[in-house]
Amino acid sequence: MNRVVAISGVFFWSMLALIGCEVDDGSYGSDSDNITLTSFANSYDSKANDTAIARIDETYRTGARNIKTTNLINSYSNQSLNDLDRTILADNFEGRLENKDIEVNGRTVKRPIYEKSSNNKLGYETTYQTLNLSGLRANSYSAGTNIEDRRGILTDLSNYSNIPSNVAFPEGSVCYIPVVTSERSFLAFNDKNKTGYSSLEKWIDAAKQRFSDDRDHRTSQFGVGIANKQKAAQVMFFEPRFK
């Protein structure tokens, strides 16, 4: 199977880039037939007129999935959670990624993608791989001037200027990196992924303005779904190279 990663939560592409362990801000615990993913999320609490923070425990077990939310600061709105089933579009393919028929084996969670109007399905799984952080210091990561010059592992210790550079993770510290594999590249989305743009062209223009940073880019439009009748677009940006 091809290794893929999610880009902006929508497009899955056949490459994997490890930048750091700050993607999920979570921790993980598992037995052989179930795994709990713990993360933290925020929303706006209108009654408190302030930010609300909650702990999210997402448990996968063979045949089932459960989400438990625990308020830590103010009252978190569950409307901020995106736990809906996803529509899957690929080259001449349309299907659904649903929270059913789940298989758990250690740190690997398998869920099939079901093709629309058929009994066919695609393999899809996520494995949470361990990365040892013991002794990693706040200054262990170097951004460099381009991707090729980046060194180390980017963690939350790198994000706060008030943390002394000699502060390190204690012995036994680990983070867990979700590595996704599937049989083919695809687009995944649901109703909560709606952007509000009235056309692909307006979305492309907004993406260029938001992410370009004067970097070179390449734009492509293509068809997906049954008979490739659905229109999709991709904007790829390239890191500048310095000599």
C-alpha cells in the first residue's frame, strides 16, 4: 500500500514528511484490541465570554468508536468536534469512510472505505508510531532556511520563548505520530469542511494569498468521483532554495 498523509485535513497525498510531534498535542494508550487517543481542544464559551478548553478522549475498539469530552476551562462546545463520516472522492471513485467495522490491533486502527452503490471497499488504516523524546531540549530543533536544512524534532518546547533552551523532556517521554496508509490517494471531507467559497477559482486565489509567502507554486484542476464528474483543485507550494 502507498504511504499517505493528510494535507489541510482534506487531501491525502502519496508522501510522508516528518516535521515534529506537535500535530495532535495528544497522548495515547492502548491494549491489544482498543486504543484511546487523548487530545486537547478549544472553542468559544459565549456565557463566559472567553475561551473554553476540553480534554477529548477518542477510543477505538474492535467494532466501535466512542468520544468522551471533559471540560477543563469553561464549557467546551461539542459543535467544534468534527466526528462526522467522510465522503471519499478519488479518480473515478466515490465512497464513504465511516466509524463502523473498525479493527484494532495494538496501535493500528483499520477502517474500510466503502465504494458507493457496490460491495467494493478500499483498505485504510492509521498506525500510531512511537518517537522517543527523552532528553530532547528546547533548542534541539533548527528550522534552517529550507526543508533540506531542518534538523531535529519540532515540539511544544520550541514554541515558547520563555522556556529556557536547556530544558529537556524527562526520561521516558514519547510522542505518537499517526502514519496513514491506504490503497490509493483520495480527497476526504464532510459538511464541517465547507469553506464558503463560491467557486474553485476563489478558493485557489485565497490559498495562494494565505500560504504562498512568495514561494513558487503549482496549481492543477482535475476530476474525481464517479466518471470524474466532480471538480477538484490542488495548490502545491515549494520551499525556496538558497545558494
